[in-house]
Amino acid sequence: MAGYHILMILSAVDFRFNHEEDIVIRDYLVHEFPFHISLDKEMAIISNLRQDEWENHFIKSIDDFYDDSTKDERMKLLDFAIQLCKADNVITKEENHFLNLLFESWEPQ
């Protein structure tokens, strides 16, 4: 679920959520969760975060994902994160900041 949290926060940081971003997130879920899962609890957690809590939650999710993933799984999530940020053909400074947090957290591994 940490990957879902990462992508959802990335989709929120520019305060614009569009259809193309939704497609990327759905594609991630289809590939990583081929069985039905309920996202209600996860969405409630993310929705209840204040904007000033996004970065700390994002970093915690990065660490959680790292702890439970292989290098290949991390590379796949990085690819989805890039696709998500590029989905609207504009990478904002906020999206770039969060992408950099993700890359810098996993770079030495």
C-alpha cells in the first residue's frame, strides 16, 4: 500500500488531478494488485492528511516501500511515479521536489 500512498500524494501536490493521472494509478494497481483490494481505508488516511503533512507521510511511505520491496519493484514504482508526473505534460516544481525525494532516498541502494 505504500506505493499507492506515494502515487496519490504525487498526484495531489500540484493541486490538479486529471484523467491521465488516474489512468496511471489504476494501471499501477492492476499490475501490483491483480486481486481485488479495498482502498477505502487507504484513501481515508491520505484524505485526512493536511498539506503540511504530505512530505513526512511521503517519506514514511518511501521508507515503508523500500523495506518491503525488491530493487525491481522500486524501479517499477519509480517508472509509475515519472509517468504520473508527466501525465499532464507538465512537471511542477512541487512534483519535481517529491520525485527528487523519491530518487534521493533510493539512489544509493
